[in-house]
Amino acid sequence: MRTRFLILVLFLGIITKITAQDKTRKSNAGIKGGYNLAAVSFDGDTKTGQRHGFHLGIYGESFISNSVAIQPELLYSQQGYEIKNGNNTFTQKLNYINLPVMLKLYPAQNFFLEAGPQVGFAITHKEQYEGLLSTTQEYEPNSFDWGVNFGTGIKTDSGITFGVRYHLGLGDLYDDNKAQNSVWQFSLGFDL
């Protein structure tokens, strides 16, 4: 009986100590960048080949509570797609300035889940043809894009973040057909 009582007291003491050491999180800002795998979904079922690119930008993380934060970001993002047909390749290179606002939940000290809306503004676009394909047709994308993001990641106590995010475009890329952006982002971030 005495041994059980001592084990219970020891267990409660450890739990109390762990709870007392729970750090209050502070708002922060930082830089982030990483690798993009971008594609476009046509009419909701046909997906193009992926364009490889990168993203780079800044963020601000404001904690509402110890486990909930809002993170607005300003990102330069290389997006677009590639279509191969035999020996011919068409690549649409789209470069955006994206403004995501993420709701981040920390179910554990260093692990987070995130979701939120994003608007994007195409700042440049370039079409590239390779192979025997010859055409004078140009595809003029809309300059405004919007959608939602979902992601997860790990943030160390020193402020280094490793994250994976998926962007599901909801805005139409072109006026004449239903084409929407689809981007996987793999990020590395540093609090300043």
C-alpha cells in the first residue's frame, strides 16, 4: 500500500512539473523557402504534368493561445504546368505573389497542422515549346488566383520549421475552360 502511494505521489509530481514547464509561446516573424511541384487540373479530372519550381518569402506567426496561431505570409511562388504529347512538350511558367493566411494548430509542442485561404497575383508568365510542335497560339492566364491550403509540419524550439503544404486552386486559370492550380510545397523556415 505504501509503495502504491509513493508511486502515485511521484507520478503526480512528474505531471505537475511537466505542466509547469509548458512554455508560453511568443509571436514571431521569419523567412521561408522551398521546393514546389505545381500542376493544373483541367475540368476537375485531367491533370497536367508537374512543373518544378521554388517559393520564397516572409511570414508572421501570432499566437492566439498556446496551441493556436494565425500566420499571414507573403510568398513569391513558381507555378504552372507541363503537357507532353509524343516528342512535344508545352510548358506554361507562371510566377505568383501569393498571400496565404494560415490557421495553425499545435496539438503537440513541436508539431502543427495548418489550413487557410490564399489569394495570388500572377506577375509573369512564359510559354515554352520543345520538339516538333509549332504554334502561334498563346494562352493568356488570369492574373488573379485563389484557393485553400492544407499542411503540416514540425517547428523546433530554436524556431526552425519544416513544413509540407498542398494548395488547391479554386479560381479558373483561363476564361474559356475550367483549369485550376494544384501545388505541393516543401518548406524550410527560420524565425528571426
